[in-house]
Amino acid sequence: MSALKKRAYALENEFAYQQEFLFKAQARRNALLGLWAANTMQRPDGEAYARELAVADVGAPDGAFNRIRADFRSAGVNCPDEELRDRMVVMLKDVARDMRG
């Protein structure tokens, strides 16, 4: 195998690893976000809600954000979009740091 092919293979593997890591980190972040949102809305089904949100981004891009925003509106919780986005970014950074050890 030539050096160029080895480098291409290494780059493909690194990209695949990064995508898998990001997917797992977002799923964990969404689950934590779901626990927080359920607590904020005073929902008794926090664990189930968190599990639903963990995979919300799989079906639609930004699925977790849209779901929480809609659920907050239905529950009468006032949380500006910027605050929710900021919380999502901070949680993702925290989860990624924890995953990297």
C-alpha cells in the first residue's frame, strides 16, 4: 500500500471516529437536556422523556431543540431560544470532555 493510500485510509478512519464520537456525545447531551427539561416542566416521566430526546436528532436535524421548544411552549415555560441553545452547547462540551476522560 502506498503512503498516499495509507494516509487516505487514516484520514477516513479519523473522520469516521469523529462522526461516531459526535453522535454519541449529542445523544448523551440530549438525554441530559431531556432530564433538565422534564424537571423544568415538572414532568413525572423525566427518564422516558430523556430517552426520547436522546434519539430526537436522528429523525430530524435539530430535533431535540425543536421538541423541547414546543414542549416548553405547551407547558408555559418561558425559555428564550438563545438560552436553550447556550445550554445545549455547554452540555455538549461537558459531555465531550467527560467522554474523552
